[in-house]
Amino acid sequence: MSQALQAQLPVLQVVIPLLAAPLCIILRRRSLVLPFATGVCWLTFLVSVFLLGDVLEAGVISYELGGWAAPWGIEYRVDALAAFVLVFVSGIAALVLTYAPRSLNDEIPASRHYLFCTLYLLCVTGLLGIAITGDLFNVFVFLEVSALSSYALIALGGRRQALPAAFQYLVMGTIGATFILIGIGLMYQMTGTLNMADMAERLPAVEGVRTALVAFGFLTVGIALKMALFPLHVWLPNAYAYAPSVVSAFIAATATKVSVYILLRFMFSVFGLEFSFEQLGLGRALMPLALAGIFVASTVAIFQRNVKRMLAYSSVAQIGYMVLGISFATATGLTGGIVHLFNHALIKGGLFMAMGCVMLRLHSVDLDEMAGLGRAMPWTMAAWALGGLGLIGVPATAGFISKWYLIQAALEQNSLIVAVLLLLSSLLALVYVWRVVETAFFHEPSARAREAREAPLAMLVPTWVLLGATVFFGIYTRYSAGVAEQAAEAVLRGLP
Amino acid sequence: MNETVLGLYNYWVVIFLMMMGFYIVISRGNLIKKVIGLNIFQSSVFLFYITVGKVSGGTAPITAEGFEVYSNPLPSVLILTAIVVGVATTSVALSLVVRIREAYETIEEDEIYAQDEAR
């Protein structure tokens, strides 16, 4: 690859899907739009892989947008954490879109497919932009780009419940984003800069001032709303349950993870470890919420009849694990949190894709209708079970790696109670996963399940690739936990 | 006393609007009223940013002879972006309300959820 092109990779990462989105409207023809959008997604994935390679080799990449120097112009900044997030967001985006055509045919009228592709690419743009930018206001803009497109994507859901779900998400998402905007404004007022690295340098001088504390409060609450941290998660279950299968798979795997990334960026890179955790005790605030979220949401998940809704509640619980890792504010804890971002993205993305296969053949994701489905759709349900094992955290799956780090982090801090609670919470996951596995494999088939056929290969293969990856990364951790460890260390050091 | 009340009146307006908008979003069940509340809430933040950019005694940031002090143009420019985002949010919200009305024949939140629970 030529040097000139390589230097432009950071901006291409965002510009490619951004420019491709309106092109989808021009192409319009269904047979052209889907392959085009899929190609674009794979191209962005390729860009992000190159970026990760560069970062791991040569360290932080800083890109000046439009040639304007950093504190004044907008800076794109790719460090190990950002590159890691870019890779899995773009990778899952590409894989989900490859899987999408059959499921879309079934759930969204063909006349709207080009709009779906436009929205999808915009959502990808926003999520990648959040991860790559080093400018605070830019974070807000990209946050809204991804959020607005995901409201519309969710509203494409076939059942009418999708509409109030999308509306509720819109209201809470906008409040969260506006809180973040207020926080950024207050910080700008105190420091006169919007560049993250620049602000990190200037903040210590004004950290005692009440304005900085208020900014911190607004940002924390705003981000917590966006990432659906218990008890601010109410928008999430309905939004995931009623969205089209493809949208559920993509958004469940990526959107909340990117919000967790924003939390990491703000609390560690901008405010700094010392201010957030030692002076203000953010860890003491986050830990109980994380643990409460894990237990309450897992318990609620056990009682759901709609399996997609069950997975959504399980997502709230999994966010709890990530936040728990962050709340330790140690290298091991952060590694656990960051690697769980990645592992859970694979697991939950794969599980929702399996549910998309079920939706295609069964036209329902109700647990009762899924009785005996293991006979009609063995490959789909086996994939589901594999993902379920990952959720529980069985050894040799990716979920185990995350929990291993988290428990280690808890033991390092001598909080035996947290370690025991973590183990107990896995039992709750075991209960809700087992309910589905038992119903699908050991119950008499329902009328619908008897008529169902195995899902088409075009959908099964991407599902298995993603869930197979959870086993791969459960055993071979160089590029998941290894990179996460590097990212955690970089985050703890703060911005250079 | 006068310093805090009158000297910072912009901020009082911001806080009043912010709380009012936020309260409307939380307390009203009518979806259109929620959207309006959301708009008031966002507008308060726009005012806040513009207030931040004002330098007392400063003029518009165009270099000209005889002027030494200029206001900071950056917050106004930022908020131009935020206003666009706000307009987009409102339009998405309103189009969702239209579709909710078509699907449920009502835009009252509790009636919508009651309908889904009844089935």
C-alpha cells in the first residue's frame, strides 16, 4: 500500500461509509444496493484492520483533519483501544450485512431496502467516528449521527410495538446526548479547548472548581443513559426486541459497546484516573450499579417469553460486567472490561443472528413456539447454544476469558464478595440459557416448529463465523485479551 | 446579590428552560408534548453555549480598526451544528408520532401501552 494512502487511513475509515450512504439512495435498485453496501462495509473493515496493524506496530496515530493543527483543528486519534473498537465494530457491521439479504426480504418491504442500507451505513459511520475522533464536540456529533439512524432502523421493525420502542429510545437517547453536550460545554467553558489531549493537560488546573464537577456529573449520567447502565436501561429491551432481526444483531453488538468506549475515553483519557476515581470515587458509584444491573437484569431475563427480549435484558446484565471491570480502575479490571466489550459483541451479535434465522422460518421468537425447534433447525439452535455457553462463561469460550480477568481483578483487590457474586451471576445466565436450550431440544415440537426448515446457508454461515469466533477467541487470546491488555495499559497511562 | 441574580441572568434563563423542558418530557404522556419538551430542553443548551461565547464588551469577531475585544465565535458555530441535530431529532420524532398515531389511533403514552398489554 502506498505511503500516501496509508497516511489517509484514519479519515477514510469514516469518510467511506459516510459517502456511500447517500449513494445508496441514488443506486436505489435493490439488486445493486445491498451488494454495494456490503462491499463498503468490508472495505471499512479492511481499513480498520490496517489501522490496528499500524497502531500495534508504531504507536498512536494522530491525523489532522483538513490539515489544521491539533488543538484548533479536529484531530483523529487512533490508539490501541480506538483501533480495537474500530476493528470489531466494522467487522461485525460487515458480517451482519453479509447475512442480511434473506432476513431483510422477509421482514422489510423490498421498496425500502435502499433506505435501510443508507441508515445502516450512517449508523456505522457514527459508531466508527465516535471511536476515532479526538475532539469532544465531534463525539457528540457522531453520537447523534449513529443514534438518529438507529432510531429509524428500529422503527423499521415489522410489529407496531417497534414504533413506541423507537420513540422511547429517541427521547431517552436525546436526553443522554444533550446531557453529554452540556458536560462538554461546561468543560469548554473551563478550559477553552475541545481537543481531548489538550483538555487533559488543562483540566488539572481547574479540577477543584464546581463547574468541572458539574460537567463530570452531566457526562457520567449522559453516557450511562446511552450505554443502558442499570437503572437507566429502560429504553433498551423493547428497542432490541422489536427491531428487525438484522438491526437487533448489529445494534446489540455495537451501539452500547461504543458508549462504554466513550465512558473510558472521558473518565480516563480526559478527566484522568486520579480525578475520576481517587478524588471523586467513580468506582464506588459504578460498582454497585454494575452489580445490581447484573443481578436484576439477569433475573428479569429468566422470566421473558420473547427470546429476543430475554437477550436484550441479558445485554443490560453484560453491560454491568463491562462497567464492573472499569470500576476496579486497575490494569486487570480494565482488561476484563475491554475484552468483554469485544467478546460480548461477538456473542450477542451471533445470538441475535441466530434469532434472525428463527424469525425467518418461524415468524416468531416466542419461547413456546420454539419448542422442539432443535429437530427442525439443528444448526441454528446449535449455534444458539454455543453462544449461550459463551454468555454463561464456560471455559474455552470467549465469555470465560472476560470473567476470568474480572474475577482476578476482584481477587487482586481482596473483594472476595465481588468474586463470589460474579460466579453466582453466571448461574443466573445458566438458567435463562438453559430454558431456551431445553425448550428447543427436549420439548415436543410446536405446530410451527414441525413445519420449519433449516435456515438458508447464506444466513447460517455468517452466524457460525461469529459464534465460531467466540470459541476461537476463547482459546487463542493474542488478538482479543492481548490487545485489550495493551489498550488498558495505554488508557491507564492517560494521554501522552 | 445583584451580581448573581442580574449579572448572570442568561444562566438563570438557561436553567429555568432546561428544567421546564426536562419536566415536560418526564411528566407528560402526550407524545407531541414530549417532543416539545425535548425541544425546549435542547434550546436551553443552545442558549448556554452562546452565553459562554460572549465576551463582555466584545464585538463580532471580524477584524476591523478600532476594535480590540472580540467575542468567541466558536460556541456559536458549534451550536449551529447542534441546532441541525436538534431539527433532525425533532423531525424523526414527529414522523414516529405520525406512524404511532396510524398504528394505535392515539398518541397518549399510557393508552398505547394499555393496547399492547391487552392483546
